[in-house]
Amino acid sequence: MRIPSIEKCYKLMSEMGMLEHIVAHSVQVCRVASLLVDFLGEQGIVLNSRLIQAAALLHDITKTKSIETGENHALTGKQILIDMGYPDVGIIVGQHVVLDEYLSSGAPAEEEIVNYADKRVLHNRIADIEERLKYVMERYGREPERRQRILTLWDKTERLEKRLFSFLPFPPEALGELLESYDCIPVLFQEKSRKE
């Protein structure tokens, strides 16, 4: 399995011309995902943290371009990463908006962690599911058909949250507070700055 290093992720983000606020959002999604992986690991659920970090950092790799083109950035991001030789990362990136499968019976999977982490980050700050839904609805839910698709997706996201937190020793409301003292971000930036 080929997984880009943190340094390579930042290089790809730069090469793709990702807007600064999208980079900040992606870093925060990576922090949330990393925290969840660490706590799940303490509960005996082993996930590929390198794969999750890379997918979280790169989940919006084509979002900047999609603002102009209107393309589905989850699908174009998936394809670009597959074409670069990172198919496992691409598959997760392709599911960061909508999962291929919801409510699997086993322990949480990598794509669920990245998908959920993205739903908890509004711009670059932690938000609860309801606040994020309100934002998505205001921004993308102008047409009735789209509003219904968003509501259906959010119902699935709420069920994913319940299932995910059934494995964790804290409730969803504690995520923001826990993240304040979580030291993933300095590690990410230290690795990046060492190479600059």
C-alpha cells in the first residue's frame, strides 16, 4: 500500500493550488481523525493512522478547482490520487462526502473516520453535526431535491456518529475540548517545516 508522507501531502496540496482556508480545514479534519484513531486504538480498534492522516489532509485536494468547474470534488480527488499511485488514499477521499456503505456491523473503518471528521469541521473549527448541517443546507440546499438529499445524508451521518461513539470513551460533545489539548497539529507542521 502506497501512502504519501505528511510532507508529500503538503507538497501535493501546494501543487494543486489549494486555497489557504481549504488547507486549514483539511489540517483540522486530520487532527479530528487522528484523535479519533488514537482513542479507538486505546479501545483495541486498530486502524491505519498513516492512511487516515493522508486521506484527511488530501480529502479536498480538488475542492479549489471545483469552485470554478462545479465538478464533484470527491470523485475528481479520488481519481487524481489513484492516477498518482495512491489508490487506497483515493478510495477514502472518494467517500469523504458520501460513504459507499453506511452502518457496517464491525468496528469503524478508515473511510468512516475521515468522512465523520470532515462533517465535524466547519471551515477550520469544530462544530456539532447540527451546526454543520445548517451551514451545508444554507450553502447547498437551495433546491428542494438537493435539500432532501442533504437531509438523508445527515440522517446517515447522525447514525454513523452514534455507532462511532459507541466505541469511544467520550461523547461527541467532548470532541472540541479534547482537541484543544491534542498535539497532532504541531507534529504535522514540524514535519512540514523541517523540509522547507
